[in-house]
Amino acid sequence: MSLGPPSSRSSFEIAIICALAIEYNAVALLFDQFWDDNGDYYGKSHGDYNQYTLGRIGNHHVVLTLLPRMGKVDASIAAVSLRSTFGALRLVLLVGVCGGVPRVPQGEILLGDVVISKSIVQHDYGRRFSDGFVRKDTVEDNLSQPSKHIRGLLASFETDRGIDLLEQRTAFFLQEVQGKPSNKRSMGENKYKYPGTAHDVLYEPRYRHKHRMAASCICADSVTDSSPICNEARMLSCDEVGCGKERVVSRLLLEHKRQLEERGSMTAQNPAIYIGAIASGDTVLKSASDRDRIAARENVIAFEMEGAGIWEQLPCIVVKGVCDYADSHKNKKWQNFAAATAASAAKAILERYARTDPLPHGPRFVQSHLGTSFSEVQQLVATSVTSTLSASAASPLLASEEKPGAPFKSTVRPKLDQDTSPQWDTPNWLNQRLELEGFCPDVVIQCASTLNSMIESDDNIKLSVAHLTIRTRSRPFANGAMRTATYARPMHTTSPFVIKKFFNHDALFPAMIEDMRIQALCKAFALEFNSLVPGVPVDFVVTMSLHRKTDKSRGEPISIEPFISGDYVKYNNNFSYVLAESSAFNDRAQAFSHFTFERSWGHMMVVDLQGVGNLLTDPCIHTKYDDRFKLSETNLGAKGFKSFFATHQCNQICQRLELKSNRNMAAENRFEFRATWPSMDPTFCCANKLCRRIIRHANAVVSDKYPGHSWCDVCWHQLASTTDQLLCVGPGPDHNFEISRFFYESQGQKIPNRCTNHT
């Protein structure tokens, strides 16, 4: 059966995600057709940074994307964007290479074999104590099970017939990859060629990769697993450092493959497939002792780095080829072959995955489902109409079939709250509870080099996962063109907040991520500016970008930020407006914009400064970097720089900072900048991730109870007032432990139910 190009993005139900180019290349070779050879016809949602390859594998229209880099956070952000553009996805395969556990209950895993996820374990998610690491493994902390249709698919592969067919077809597609002429780019060699059993070497777990003959090297003193070895040894092969063959582990399956290889049989390269739990973490594992310890404790069969980031966002199966044994002897010799075996297994899986029938247009009722009373029929009709509207809102393509990727414009606005003024102290006035999760910026500035790295790349503006329970009003107090605003308050906080819900669902989530990074970078500029200029600090609101835990498949984007009351002032905009009023903070604001341009050596400028008092919100960053802040329509680049200098008058603060750039330089586009900057005086952000107010060293509150955390006065009082005694649910006699509920909430963490001795 040959399928023609689909008419819209809603026809794509399958996606494949790869973290490395070698993985992407192997998968691309197994496409039967490409739909974008003559250009991108289908488009993507506003704010989606991913790049896609679209085509057909077998009977499926498939989306292929390559992550910008390895790791859970990048994988999670890419997954949200993928979901916003392709709303009809039913199966996502994370395909690539991994480190394998050589001995598992199912048998011996060899290099080139394929592992398929039945579940994902975040092996590095937990607490580090002085005597070791303890993983968080409560029901709330563990990742959820796959969806029912994925569990059914995996169950079919665990039957004798199912696994035999899967391995046979994987071997067939592997030869197809190896036969493709496009992969022969290096001296005519086939880069997906089977490396051979001679290169499949497994050393004893405690036999480390280090120099064996260099007496003057620190490797000579390395006698335990924790002893240091030299960096040169890490970069050399086992032959070069002298790893001995006498410590190689013999294996029956490998010997069998060696005999097949000697007889010239192609079946020697055929990969075995193992289905089980896979460990996912943010670090590359290169320790055999750690591998075996984690594998024994968690019953995992392999280690990789992206699965945990995608698992909760999309209906996902991890398919990875084993390229090393996650030990200190690992090298890249098997990576291409392992990528090819994983890609081949992915195509074999899709061959067994049934396509779904297209949905009928409009509501469709079955007589037996209608019920017997008028109210039941009325309820069913209302539910069906609501579902139809929700489906349209969830998929930008359904909302605008003629223009793929156009943002959904809702015509339905929720009714506004009748309570026009907030009643924070009235019991039950906040009448709805929401369980949320998402991301928040980690604004931690240790020195000038931290700001330099954030200026250099978005990747250096760190985000962390946040969990939050809030109470909110059931109706918003304001509607806008794209979002609503509703009064809210986190469960253990007394400060007022506002949440903003977006009508366009996931399509705006990438833009919210970018906004958080802009806020964090502005906060970083402000921290250094305030360390150089005494007085009232310039500060910025930072937000969290969240969605409801109860609807991970399509949660509406929600942002939460402090509720600010007072007189709103706009100090400048992104073009040439400057507040004419003379005031100390207006001078500070204008000098701050000038400072950001000079401090970034003419590459950036923070403008559009507006807010209440010294707390500013919704700033804009002009930048010369073409790949930065693409979603911001207010980023005018070099034109914005010239517009600022056209009206900017340097004041005493500019002079104190010895800023050199000026209007004449902007007109000629030839700037001079201050050459060096003094060391930063201690200036901090409040440790509460929902607050992050900038505080000077003299005003920061610290405590031995919370080492490494500095608090503003408001948050410190809340920290002390929420101290409570909880009953530990850990083993042993009943006992209480003391916590501050506010502390865990302020860090975006769940309230523990066990004391530190049982976590």
C-alpha cells in the first residue's frame, strides 16, 4: 500500500525523536518517502523551535526531529513544542543509542542489541547525603505507566511469536540500512557495518580504565573505584592504556556469535531485543560498579538521558541500541551500528502498529448511549459539543485548516468574576484547588562569568522542574485577547499572586519558556547593575510556566506571578519613548538600559521597562544574535539600539558607571565600550522561586537550617510561620519530623511524608 502526502498536520500520528545526528541519520535512511523534499508545506505552531523531517514509513505518516542537545530538559521542551504542532500524535519513539547492563534476568545483553522501554526510572532524582545517594521512589515521584494502547503493543512483543517477528524484521531492516548507498561517505566504507565480536569487550566491574604501565602517573595510585585517574587515560583506548585481556569476562552468547562470524554467517550481526525498565538521567554513566548497583536496585536493563523528559509529555516508547556497557572502558566504536539497530527496530515496531480510522466529522451519537431521560440526552449533547470545541482548540490545524500553523483564536471567553476587588483574607474566597507542574528559571548569579555565559547562549539560562499546589478563584477577574487573569495564592504562602491562562493551549508554551529566559537574563543584568549602583535596586518579576498535572496530554498553559498593586509607570519602550518625568528611579531605569548594552559589548539591550515602583514586568531584549529570542515581536535588534540612543540622555548614573557608548556612535554604528568591570558586591535573589526579589547583602536573611539560601524579609517570616510537625510514614516506630511547608513550596518541591532518615 502506498500513501500519498497528507493534506494537513493532523494526519501525522507517529513521531520519532533523536538526540544525536548519528541516530537521526540512521532513522532517515529507513523512510520510504519524504513529504518535504520540495519545501515545508505543513508549517508549525507559533513558538515551535523544532526542525522537522516529514515523510512515510510503511503505512504511517511520520515526523522526525533532532534535539538541540542531549538531556531531560531539552527533551521535555522539544516534546511540548512537538505536541503543539502535531496534536494528533498517538505514538512517539525515542530512538538512539544507550549504555547496556550486560547481565539481566532475561539473559546476556551484547553490543548492538536493542532495548525497549516498559517503564522509565529517573535514577538520579533523589537526595545526596553524606553517606550516599537515595533515590526518590514514592508513587508521586515515579513516572507514570504508559498509556493502555502502548501497554497493549508492548505486551504483544513479549509473546514468543511477537518477539521472534520483531527480531526477524529488525534484522531485515538492518540489512536495508547497510545497503543504502547514502551512508557510505568515508573512504567507501559502510559506516553501519557490524564491528565484530572481537570489539565486543566486557571487563570485570572493578577493573577500571586507566594507565597500566605509567609509574609516574596518578593512575598508578588509583586502587579503588573512587580514586582519581588522569584525564589523558580517559581519552585513550583500552589498547593504548594497556587494559589486559585477562580481565575480560567470557560470555556464551558472544562465543556463539563468534562461531557464526567465523562461518561467514550474516546472522552474527542480528540484534537481540530486550523489553524492560530503562534508567534515565542527566549524566553519562561511566562506572561499572554504579551500573551494577543501580541495575540491581531498580531492575533496569539500560541507561540513557532523554526518556524521562519525554515520558510524561507524550505517549512514548524508548528504543535504543546498546553501544557500550556504561563503564569506564566505553568508546564510540559501536555507536553507528547501535544507531542502525535501534532505527531498524523502530521501523519493525511501526510495522506492527495499527493505523487508526479517521475520526468522523462533527458529533456522532449511538442510540444505545443516549439514556432514557431528557436530562441525560441534554448532558450527552453538551458533552459532545464541548469535546468537539476542545478538539479544535487543542489542534491549531483543526482551527485553521487552510493555513497550517496559524494560532487558534478562541471566540469563547469565560464569564468574569463578580468580585471586582480581591478578598484575600475571606475564608474559601479562593474556591478552587489546582495541582500544577512545569518549569521555573534558576536565577543564581555567582560572579560576572555567570552573566557572561547567559549573554552568550540560552542554554546557559537554566530552568528547573517545579511542582505547585495553588488555590484560585473559579472565574477570572479579567479577559484579554490571548489569556485570562485570575486571583490565586500558593497553598502555604500569604503573598497574593495572579495566574494567567492562555486560550491557545500548548502552542504558546515554547513562547512562555522564552519569556522566562528573558526574565532570568534581565534579572541577571539587574543583579550586577545593583551591585555597582547603591540605592533602590532595579528588579524584575519572574514567572513560572505550568500546566495541570491531571491533564498532561493537553494541559492549558498557565503562568503564575506575584500580584502587584500600585501606580503603574512606563519608563521607556522598545523604540524611542522615554518618560519625561524627573525622578531618581527614572534615571536609574534609563541608565540600566544603557548599562545592559555596554555590559553585553553591544550585543543586547533591555528596554520596555515598566512596572510598579522598582519592580518591573514584561521587559524586552533587543539583540544582534539572529538565533536569540525569535518569538519576541518586540525585539528590533540593531534598529532598537539606534532608536534608544536617539532619545537617551546620559545621566549621573551612566557617568558613574563610565559608560562610553552614545548617540553619535550609534549613528555611525561604531561603538566603544568600557573595557573592564569591577567585581560584584554581594547581591542576591530571594531563595523563594515564586519571589526572587533582589536583596542586598545587608538585608538578606540567612539561617544554618537552610544553608545556601538567602531570604527577603517577607519570605523569611512565612518560612518561620509554616513550621509544622508531620508524622513520618517510614518504617519503624511512629515519630514526627519538623518541616516548613513554605520552604518546599518555595523550591517548587512536593511536601515530604518521610523524615530525612527515611527518604
